[in-house]
Amino acid sequence: MASATIDTNIMIWGIKSEASPGQEDRIERAKLLLEQLDERRIRLVLTAHVVAEYLCGFPVELRDDQFRILSEHFPIISFDLKAAGIAAELLHDKENIKSLQSDYRVSRQVIKADIAIVASAVAANVNYIYSDDGKVRKLASGLIIPEGLPELNIGTVDQSEGRKSQGDLLSGLDE
């Protein structure tokens, strides 16, 4: 079975239904992505780094419950020694790191976080990484299949076959 992972923004948009001003359309697009993964029978896995970033958006008293729900429904990929080796290779390309810093106006620390997500997914043999962040897709290119959010089509397909989708499982997490 093919597998995919998502970045933190997609979790926030698709699960918590929260978006910054000007990004409201990403909520529906993230939910559509989760439905499409389920329809295509692509198993959703989460990286530990993304889970940590996601959980920090909750009050302390809710984090344990959120973590329990996530870990019951989805495999969570650790940043292990194999991932560390992949991350080291990506970090070694100083020219690419400087280019990403300049192109996206971000710090090296931000890029390191994205590298940890990509390296964890690659080390776990995940097939796809979905991100709305161009630098994540650039870092992943050539190592894993990077994808963005799907575009919205007028007239979406109703997916009521009586089984719980990955999106359905995630929809109750923000409570």
C-alpha cells in the first residue's frame, strides 16, 4: 500500500479548520486532500516533527488527548538514525540551503525543521509528501514525490460509503 505524509500547515487546515487571513481556501483544499488520499487507499502517516508542531497549537491540558487520538489512528514516524543520515546529506548542500534561505526569506533553523520532516519520510519509505510550502517540495524533490494541495473543483464527489475515512477520523481531533 502506498503511503503519504503531510506537513504541519495541512494538518492545521484540514483538522483544526484554522487558517491565516488570505489562506482560508486552504482549509477546504486540505480536507479534499485527506478525502482523496482515502479514496486512493493511500495510507496517511505522520512525522513526529509535524505532530510536535501540531500539538504545540493546543493548550497543555489537551495535548495528551490529541496525541493519543493521533497515535491510535496513524503511524507516527520517528526521526531515527537513517533519517539523521539523510538530513545530514541535505544540510551538507550549503549552496542549496543558502538559496532556500534567500528565495523563501527564512532562517537556517526553519530549513532544518523542514529537512527533519522530509528526511523522516524518506527514511520510512513514504511515497508522497504533501506540502503547500515550496521549499519543502524542493527539499523533497528527487527523494520522495512532493505534491501540493489539490485545486478545488466545482461539484465535489460525495464520499458516503458508510466507512470512516482518514479525514473522518481526523475531523474530531480539534475538539
